Amino acid sequence: MTGRLSYLFLFACGLAFGRTEYRAGVAAVDITPTVPIRLSGYASRTKPSEGKVTDLHAKALVIERGKNQKVVIVTTDLIGLPRSITDVVSAKVAKTSGLDRAQILFNSSHTHTGPYVRGTLPLMFPMSEADKTVIDQYADRLADSLVEVIGRALADLGPVEISVAHGETKFAMNRRQGVTGAVKIGLNPKGPSDFDVPVLRVESVDTKGVRKIKAIVFGYACHNTTLPGDENRVSGDYAGFAQEAIEKANPGATAMFVLLCGADQNPNPRGTIDLARKHGDELAVEVGRVLGGKVERVSGPIKTAFQVVDLDFQPTDRATFEARLNDKLAARVTHAKTMIERIDRGDPIRHYPYPVQAISFGKSFTVVAMGGETLVDYDLRIKKEFPGQNLMVAGYSNDVMAYIPSLRVSKEGGYEVMDSMYYYAMPAPWAESTEERIMATVHKVMARVK
């Protein structure tokens, strides 16, 4: 028997006796605030949260192939995770598990009815010392919870088979509406969108070959903003309702939502809890339809790559900010004062370290994960430049530091280009080189996971 035939024979025997290529573990922890806390996402809020609609969770899925190939996907019902948290959590996990940074992916649903997370949107609104104390305490507990959920998933490893398929749902709509000489947040049905719903199914397989769904990872490119700023109760918005509905339809399974490149997409229509539930149910029904149809088996080695690229801003100086000190918009004044303080202490922001990550499972499935509030143009360009590959292209991953507009959008202007930078405490719009630097880095990490 030749070497190749021998390998195929042994592989077939392994399948016959219930052996699988991968092992996986999954876990979830409750990260719902236990006391009233300022909610993030809307600058109009002026007081701490008032109760809750749904619980919030951090969830972790570990997938392992052999002894040396492993990846962790962490999802959170939060506005975003800054690198000040993800770097700390990754370092702690590395000490106990040996996992390196490239093997851990953090993603946030970007719910606008979740707690303010320290280090994200630092100039969203003024806060009292009491507010800051609660936020600091929550951030410390959150970091511990993320370490805990990864540890629990690592302890849950068992044989699995993994499959992938894609669906589609269309409640997302491009929100960059052109008006005379400007762009506002509104409705733009002719603007670019991506309605793809990638679904990853992880099934446990016991010694008798009996299968049971262990985890369902699904994504969508749409801002998690069905609920408006006057909703001051904690909830996961449509993504939270979708996870609840999927878990109800699949008892014992853990549903994990990954936010894709939806920074310029809003749910349509929006404005109420009923609509948030409707969108969540619509997404859950599509995930169920996908799981009941034709799926492709995931196989092959697990490869990971993580790279940081320095992004530049458009040039500014002290005079730039001094000119805004008497602006009518309070956010611009607060931002200007903050930037002047940084310049005066010799710490101006000139560059930002931007994370790009890729995770592949042979040639069957690849995840590209980018930091920040990534616009859909990146998703569409990556899929065009890597044709024929089975992709999930995520934004809001590993660090949420600002909006990440494409060059096209940067030239158009609007909230995503400049006004949002005031709340994120960034000095200016990104330099025109931003899109090409990010895409060059995407190509580098993709080359490393081939």
C-alpha cells in the first residue's frame, strides 16, 4: 500500500470509529451590568441605565486540530473592545495556555444599548466621578470575564465536525444619504451593502457517531442600532434577539454573533424594541434555513496571522484646535481642548496601530478580521480581490478605535469621516493612504494563512 493510500485508509477508518479532524469547546458568561451604568453609542444620553431588556454575554469558541493548531473566537454583546482590554486579556491567556496573539479573535456586536466600555469612545459625553468609578469597576470585571470564558471553552474540548454555508437577509440599508453638497445619516437604498449571512456550524460527535449542535457562529454587516438614544435599558439589540432565538431553536447550542463590515449600514426600519426583535428573528430564521440546507464541510489545517499597521491622520497642529475652542458644537470644543492638552504635554496623536487578522481552515473557510468600525467597502473589496474563497469578513475586531472609511467615503465626507472622530478622541480624519495600507496588510495576512 502506498503512503497516500495508507493515509486515506487510516483516515477513513478514523471516521468509521467516530474520530474527527477537529475538537472544539464553547462557553458563555453573563456580562450584564449589575448596577446602573452609562450606556454607550449615543451622545444624547445624560444618565445611567434604567433596567434591562435582555442579558448580555461574552462567548468563546475554541477550535483545535492536533496538538499545535488552535484558534479562539470571542464574541461580546458590547459597543466594542479597545486594545487596552484585548491586549491584557490575550497576555493573560498566553501565560496559561500558550496561545499567541494571532490565535485569539475578539469581536463586538456594537450594541448601542450596552455599557460604556472604558477606552472606547472616550469623549462620547461628560461623566461624573461616580460614573467613572462604575465604568472602571465594570471594565475590570469584564477583563476577568473574558479570561474566564476563554478558559472554560479550552476546558470543554471534544470531537466535532464543522460545516459552513451562507444565507441572506436584507434589513440592512446603507445610511449615507447624500444631500446638497453634503452627506447625512439617513436612508440610501442605492448605496453599497452586503446582505451575506455566513453561518458556521460546530457539531459534537460522540463515540457512537451521534451528532449534536454545539455552537453556531453567524454574522451580518449591519450597525446594531435598531434602538434609539432615548432607550436607556440594557439590551443586545437585534443581535441579542437573534442569538436568543437561535439558541431556543437549537437547545444546548451556543449562538455567537459576529459583526461584519456594517459601519455605514443601519437596520431598516428602526426605533423600537419590537423592531429589534423582528430583525433578530428574521436573522435567526435565515440561520435556521441555512442550517437545514446544503452545507460544506470545513477541513484542513488551522492557520492564523495577525499584523499591526500604522495608519496616519491628516496633518493638524495646535492652531487647528485653537480655532475650534469657540465652536457652537460642544463635542468639537471638548475635542479641541483634549488635543491641545496632548500637544502641550508632548504626546500628540500622529499614527495609530491598526490590527488585521486572518484565520483559515485549509481551503474551506477563512475569516478576515479588521479593527474599528469598518465600512462595507472593505468587505466588498476583499471579496473581489480573493475570488472563489469562502470568506467571513468582520469589522469591530480586536480594537474599536474609530470609524474606518474607504477612500471613496473619505472624499465624500460625513459623520464617519470627521464628526465621529471627536467622540473617539482622534485628531483628524485618516490620511488618504489608509485604505491601501489596510488592504496591503490584508494581503499579507492572507498570504500567511494559505
